[in-house]
Amino acid sequence: MSASSPIQEPDRKTAQLRSLLWIVFFICALSAIAFFFIPAFIIRPFRHQTPRALSLAMALRQRAPLNTLIATLACLFFAFPLWRTATRWRKTFLAFTLLLVTFSAVMARLNYFEWMFHPIAGARFVSQSESKLDPKEMILAVRFGSEARAYPISQMAYHHVLNDEVAGLPIAVTY
């Protein structure tokens, strides 16, 4: 026991350090991924969003660029020592996680909500008699003088913005 104790002690400390590095790497990776994916998951078209969930999503979204950068750099820092001793499967896991973390850091700097909620390019209107809307469909209505428009909420909920002209006046319809 005395001959094997000095050899096993450094191995045990090395294994504990490696386990700690994996845990810290995993926490950093999860935080980077969460700062991008949580707001993207909460703020989706045609989904109910509570005020509390939206507040969380907007708070994370606002802090995402800096926090994903810090978490990504930390992941890279911890990945280097882990890579040297990792098995083939763990290297695959490291590479995939680093790819996902980098994707999150890049996406946190883009306004991907514009991709989801883009304005309607060229709205077409039909008369009420030609409309195929369900009578129970909710609409936004605008009237200037003798000219009127109706905008189905089902369409506005996805696009959120429509530029239009009613009675010669340019308007921006939003929901």
C-alpha cells in the first residue's frame, strides 16, 4: 500500500481536476446556449407569451451578446486541456458543443426576430364579398374618409407590421 499510494494520489487529483474541468465546461456551454435559445423559444409566432416570460426573454436577449462571448471564450479555454486527454467520443462531444456554443454567440448578435416577424411586402386586398375570412375572425380596421381596410389578426400576428396607404395617407399597421 505504501508503494502504490504516492502513485495513485496524483492520478486521483488529476481525475478530480479533469472532472471539475468537464463540469465548468458544461456550465459555460449551457449558459451560452441558454442566452440564445431561451429568448428564441419564448418569442415565437403564434404562441402565447406571458408577461413574465417575455420579460425574461428580453432580459436574456439584451445581455446575450456579451454573456455568450464570455461563455464561448471560457468554453474554448477549458476545451484545450480537456481535448488532450479526451477519448474519441469525448472529442466529438467537445467539437459539437463548441460548434453549438459558437453558433449561439453568433446568433446572439443578429436580430433573428426580423426573420420571424418580417413586414408584409405587398399586401393585396379583396372586397368583403370576395373575402374567405371566417365570420368569427378578428380583424384590425382602419377608415379614412370613405376608404376602409381590414387586416386579419391571424396574418398580422405573424408579420406584425404592414405598410399601407388608405385614402392617400401612408400608414403603418402593427399588431
